Amino acid sequence: MKHGTHETEIKLVVANVQTGRRLLRAAGFRVFRRRTFESNVVFDTPSRVLRKKRTLLRVREAGAHAILTFKGVPIAGKHKSREELETEVVSARTLTLILDRLGFQPAFRYEKYRTEYRAPGGSGIATLDETPIGAYFELEGSPRWIDRMAKKLGFSESDYITLSYSTLYIKWCEARRITPSFMTFG
């Protein structure tokens, strides 16, 4: 959940999508946004200036929506916390051309199917992400909410993941001795 322009979140590995749905239902979560395919492109300069600064510039297409996101430097801790600025745009294609003209190029692509869940009376969001490298929960909200919900879902702090999908993908490829490219289904 964003507090102003800040997000705090964690990821959790889930055995599979069916298990994830069952755990969320048992913990009182209900679907808030139906399963949607997301295509994400992370942009950077040819010399990877943004990656070196640990910031991120992303264009996401989710259903009929296109969103430009800037993420600031993560603050170290058991939760991933960082500035996040987002704005919806009319055309991802036009925005991509603008970014190209400004010297940015696609540095990483990743895809997922995302379903958003909320718990009655809760202030955070739980998502179930189906990715080419497995199923994950993302819990986004206040640190207290995240800790409570992770425990309610059967996880402990030792299960918390604060890595990005690109880093998780690279580690997944390394473990399988695969040359990383893009984290896509096709």
C-alpha cells in the first residue's frame, strides 16, 4: 500500500497457484481485481545508469491500462520500502517511443498474471502473481499489516523476499545454468 508516494512490500514463494488461492481464502481475502495479464518493460540507459543507482523506470500494460512507474532506491530492512511514483498513460507504445527518444531502452521484460485480493477491513493488498518462474504472493501495506498477514497466511519473517522479479529471475536462471534473457511465458 502506498503511503503518499511510498510503497512497502514483500514477496513470498507459494507452492502453486491453487495453494495460493486456498491460503488467501482461508485467511479471509477476497478477489478485488480479477486475474489480469501484465507485460512489464524496465527501461534504462545503455550504460545502465538507473540500475547502478538502484532505481527503476517501468512501463506496465495490464489489461486496457498502461502505467509509467518510477521506483526509488530501496531502504534496507525486512520489508522492501521505497519511493514509488506512478501515472496512467494513454498509450504504452507512444510512451516507449518517447523514452527511446530520450535515450532509454528496454533493459528487462517480464510477464505475469496478477490477481489482487483484499481482506475485509484491511488496509493492504495481497496479490497472487503467476510468473514463468513460479507463483508468488506480494503483500503491500504498512509493515505491521504485512507481518500480521504473512503470519496469518502461514509464513514467517525468514520467508520474506525483498528482491525484484528481475533479480529472482537471474537467480532462477543461475540455479538452472540457463542464460538469462527476459522473464516471459513465450
